Amino acid sequence: MNVNRENPVELIVEHVVNTEYKNLPQTTVSKVKTFLLDTIGVAMAGTSGAGVEDLLELAQSWGTSDESSIWFTGEKLPAQSAAVVNAYQIHCMEFDCVHEGAVLHPMATIMGALMAWIEREKSRGNKVSGEQFITALALGVDVSTLLGVATDSPLEFFRPATAGGFGAVASIAKVSSLDSTTLKNALGAQYSQTSGTLQAHVEGSPMLGMQVGFNSRAAIVACDLAKAGFRGPHDVLTGQYGYFRLFENNSYQLEPFQESLGKEWQVEALSHKPFPSGRLTHGVVHALMQLQKEHGVKAEDIKSIVCTVPPLVHRLVGRPIIENMEANYAKLCLRFVAGVFLEHGWVDIPHFLGDELNNPGVLAIADKVDVIEDNNPDLNALNPQHIAVELDSGKNLEVTLDSVYGDPLSPLTDDENIEKFSRCCSKSKIPLTDKKQQDIIEMVNRLEEQNDVTALIATMAL
């Protein structure tokens, strides 16, 4: 087909329609499996997240159907409702993987929509194989993250929701073999529903994760509309009222899109989140871990901690300690997360629950932390970060981080990935047995051999 190389929509459509499993490098397939397992794990932990039970009860009141399953607990809902609940479960713990260059969590929006769609299609006699599923995930991650990479605008909207929805549409389109015109209509229908405010991030509202669910649901609606023949707008990225103009201040560069799409698979650039807090809080934990290892630094020895960070880090997690913090606010507060690590020696899910949000030891340390904005001209940069610690003895220790634990330059090992998965499983509403965990790991490891990927959902059932 003739492709306008200056229009990113045309590039997306060409990429999605023409890519097959055989085109994926083995490194890409491996990373898809790695972050699929990670996503299942954080969703498992998310079953005990804030508001999950209430959300499920509410979703059941929206309508009944046995189209798709709620992960792990198995309740049946219409596909759209299942997408909302499952996507929220993935993101509600702030534990899911992130693409740092795009400032975007891609997997929650994609997986919420894609798995609900696949399960519904199975009931209609249309099975999706493991190879198709892996290809769809890789394509969805490419589409959503490259929308973030292409812009040099400071973050104004919540990209996991806004750009993430386009990735979810791409994934569904692939497993459904949508043709070029139908995919363009689906992308247009998705854009017509796109939403995601950062105000929820500022206030630490659980609605932040709900926005991922909204756009996951929207992707199913968009693909249904397109398959039914509804024409959506096509020039949805660079058009007069397109995504880049309205959501990204009309500040974008097409070169990264043109140079990377189909050549550099973005799933290989994803970062793990070793800790269930905002990714931008991980730098201070990494630095403090390093200082403890090298100098034996203890919480009681510290007089002050000064974190000099890029503007994005300062804007999103440089927030003050406030009274009666909710968990979502605390997870996005660098000061509080530093206090958690020094008080407990780690950062984990229980540290943001109940009375722990008012732990006097954590708050006393947090009060010693200052967050200063540097002069980095890249308004989407996460690094470098400089952490300076002054001890009561007068000694000064400093760490400069060009990469942070969990990213592709400082990745989790395979064993650490499994350890995180197991830790998440132990925090679920109903903890998984070791046997069940191993069954899931084995299923993911051999995913390309499956002729029906809904078997994964059955394996995940509690």
C-alpha cells in the first residue's frame, strides 16, 4: 500500500497490518514474556488494591454477560466492564512497568482491553494463538510508547491513558486482522474518546488508575465501532485538532517515529518497577541502597538528604508531606518513599497501607529530605539525578545516577523478575500457592506454543 511517510497514522497502520510473529527478534519475544509475567504479578497484587472490591461491585451493576473474566477471581462481565476492572487492577498499586523515554506505563491499558477482547472472541468461535498474542503486545507497546517518544512537550496529560489507548487499539486490531481502513477508523474512534487528566496524579486520587481503565474500555468500543462500519476521523495525530496539538502542545518530532517504528522494538526499552511507588521516586531509593552498600549508611546517621532532579521528577514527585495522606499520594511523594526505604530497608506494598502512612519514623526521615529542580532542558527527562547525603558526623556522601535500578541499563535479573512476581502473588487478595505460581510462569515461558491464549486466563484463576 502507498504510505505517506510524513503522517504517523499511516506509519502505525502499515506497521500493525504488515508485522507478523516471524518479524519479531527473539529478544523482543523474550521481553514480551518478561513484562507479561510482570504485569500478571502486579495485577495479582492489585486484587487487594484501594477500591477494587467496590469497583467490581459497581461494574457488575453496569450490565451482565459472561463475555470476559475478571482476572484471578473469575467473575464474568461484559468485555468493556472487564477491561476497566482488569486495567485498574494492573495499575492501582503503581507497580507496573514503564517506558521512561515516553513517560508511559503501556501494559495496563493494552492488557486490560486485549485480554477482554480475546476472551469475548473465543466465545464467538475465534481463537487467538500465543504467537498472535505476543505480536499484538509488541505492536501495542510500540504504538503507545512512540507517541510519547515523539513529543518533547512537558507532560500535561496522563499518557498511560491517552497514548495507551492507541496502543490498545493496535493490539486488538492485530489479533482481529483489521484491514488498513478499519484500523484507521478504530484509531479515530479511540481518539474521539481519549481522556486522562494529571490532576488525579497531583491529588493522589485513585481515579488516576481508573483513567487507564476508561481508555482500555474505549479501545474495545473503538474497534467494535470500526468493525461495524462507523467511519472515524483519520488524521488524528497531526491534524488541525489532532492528538499532538491538543494533548502535547503541538510539540513533536516525527523523526523518532520514522526511524524507530518496526526497527527498534520498544518493549525492549521498558523498565521494571522494583518498588510499588512512582517510578520517579526510585532514583532516591537506588542512591540510598548504593550508599548503604558502600558506606553502611543508617537512617539514624543522616542529617539531611538533598535530591537534585530534572524538572519532570520535581514536578511529579517533589510534592510535600501533608497530613492524612492517601496511599496514592504517598506513593508519588519522593520524600515519603525515601523515608520508607530508610525505615524498613525496602519499599513494599504494606508500607503504604493503614497506619504506615503515619509511621513516625518514616515521617521523621522524610522531613530531612529536600527536592531541588535542576536546569535540565529536556522536560521529559528522568535522569541524571544527584543525591547528596550529609551525616551527623559532618561527612558528605554523593551519588549521581544516569540510570535507575530497573531500567534497561540497570535491569532486574531473571531471578529478580521471578522474585518480584512471587512477592506480588503473596500480596494478592487470595495468595497463590507455589504450584499455581509455577504454572503461570511455565505458561508464559511457553506462550508461543499455545493455540488458544485464553488458557492463560484459566491458569491464572485463584
